[in-house]
Amino acid sequence: MSGIVIVFDFDKTIVDVDSDNWVIDELGFTDLFNQLLPTMPWNTLMDTMMMELHSNGKTIKDIEEVLRKIPLHPRVIPAIKAAHALGCDLRIVSDANTFFIETILKHLGIREYFSEINTNPGYVNEEGRLRILPYHDFNKASHGCNLCPPNMCKGLVIERIEDSISEEDKRLIYLGDGSGDYCPSLRLKDKDFMMPRKNFPVWDLICRDPSLVKAEIHGWSDGEELEQVLLHLINKISMEQNSTFISSDCKLQTLSVSALEALPKVLPVRP
């Protein structure tokens, strides 16, 4: 399965909430966040909020403790471990930040399963305050995509990943939920697979005109369905890649067909 690259969004895909909101809400700064939200881009706001937390005596340890309690569906980690065990190349493309993601993945014991994390830089400065910077420095130059927030175009990240694997016979599976996951869905090729979370912003955007997405679309609603659909697609790709090597023995062929039929069917994109 080394021919499969799986790209996960993070918030509301790997974890079941938005990690930015989770930290702000758990540490009691929701009102200030909502007050400042209309005045600046989200990424800039998060950096400002980290300054406010620090100014009010909240430590990096406080932030880490909150991140370790973030909710997630119990089937997501087994799905990630299974995909990795099958030889898939797992990566993350997220509009969260490196500090939040690394802290959570290390706590869950799954950091080593991901070959690459593409997200906004986050680091602790010499004052002990968490800084959150934009992935694309929009103060220097715009990334030029009107579908994405100024700090990060996930579509450009996907194009870079596709360019890096273009000379190899690799298939890409992309999982996401938010409006920021729509741009990368439009960059996928017809041999790829898009897994939008049902009834979330990316699902609604795709449903407006599914024909704009070249990749095969498979929706999912929760961690259990994420696991089922993802493992089904890995199996589907594996069978296609190995079809020329399948034995002509009828028993083996029967087993292969039964295994495939037991897996979830392709899920329609139209609600």
C-alpha cells in the first residue's frame, strides 16, 4: 500500500472539535475571542489570544493540559494505525498550528505515524508565550487564492504534495470537513479520492456542484464511518493495483470478492 498517500485535515476530522476554540473555551476566554473575532483574520486572532492568555497568567502547561483532554471519536486512532500498518503514507494539512497538533498527537501516541505536518507555525518564545504565525506570510505576499483564508491555501499544499509524488504511481485520499478543505478537493485528480464530512461546510460546498471535483467522492459522518470508508478505499486501491497479480485460483478469487462485498459501498455525495 506504499502507493497511497492519505492527507488528513486535523480539526473536526482527527479530533472531533476545533482545537483553537477548544483551548479558548476551556481556559475561559470565549467572550474576548468573540469580541475580537470581527476585527482581524482568525490566524492573527489566535496569536493575539495567546498573548492574552499569557498576560492573564495562563501557562504553556495549562494549554497542554487542555489539549490532552480534547474529544475525539474512539475509532479514529485505530483507523490511523490500520492505514499506517498497511503501508500508507499519512500526512496532515491543517489550519490549526504545530504546537496544538504536535501536543495532541504525542499525547495520543500517534505522532510517528505521520510523515509530514503542514500547518501554521506555533512555538513558545523566550517569554514563555505561545506564538502562532501564518503558514503563508500574507504580510509579504498573497497566496492568490480567493477560496482560502489569507494565512493558508491548502490547495497549494496539495499541489506541492502531488508534484512530489507525480513520478510515482500514487493515489491520494483527502479527508476534511471545513470550507478550507474545498480548495484542495478541486486540485485532486480523477484517480484520487475525496472524503468530505457529511453536513459540514466542505460537504455543502461540494454538493453545490459535485462535477467540479474530479476525484471520487465518499462521504463520512463520524469516526466509525471514517474508519469504514477509509479502509474500504485502501482495500479498493490495493485490489486495483494488484489485479494483474491475482491468482487464477477460483477459491482466491471468491475470497477476494466476498471481502470486498463485506465492506461499505460507495457513498453518494448528494444529500
